[in-house]
Amino acid sequence: MQMTPEVEQVRRVLVTLCNLSLMSRRTLAKRLAEEGGGTDLARLLSGRLQLKLGHVVALCKALDIHPLEFSWMVFGEPAEPSPFLKQIDTVLGILRL
């Protein structure tokens, strides 16, 4: 299955975090199922199963990491807010920019 570079990076970071967690794959699969992301963990981490946002969020919960922290690990923090985010803040004034 062909993945975009960004999705491949998400998958690689998930694999790394699963390995660093020192939890067995069985324990991770059980926790993933408890978080509503029950799927074949081996296929998911190998890239043979399409990675979906629900899988990422459920795996973050299973690993006890906040999804925003995971996002920072994968994508880093932008040097400055995007133009669209600035536009939204100008209109709504609710963001902390």
C-alpha cells in the first residue's frame, strides 16, 4: 500500500513509540482494543493496513501520550502560525497567537 511521506512518518513514529514503551505487542493490542481502536496491530504498524486517524488517537491513548504531543513528535512545531490560522484568529479572536 502506497503511503504519503507524512503518513509513513506517522507510522514510523508509532512503531518507535511502541518499541520504546516496553509493552508487549499483546498488551498494546489489548489496550488498543480498550480504546476503541481494535485492529490487527502487526498489520497496522507494518503498513499493510491503512492507518486512520482513529488508529493514531487510540494508539496514543494506549501509550499514554497526548495526541498533540504525538503530533509535535511527528511534524514538529511551526516557526510561525500558518496564514489561514492567522486569518481565523483575526475573524474570531479566540486563538492564543
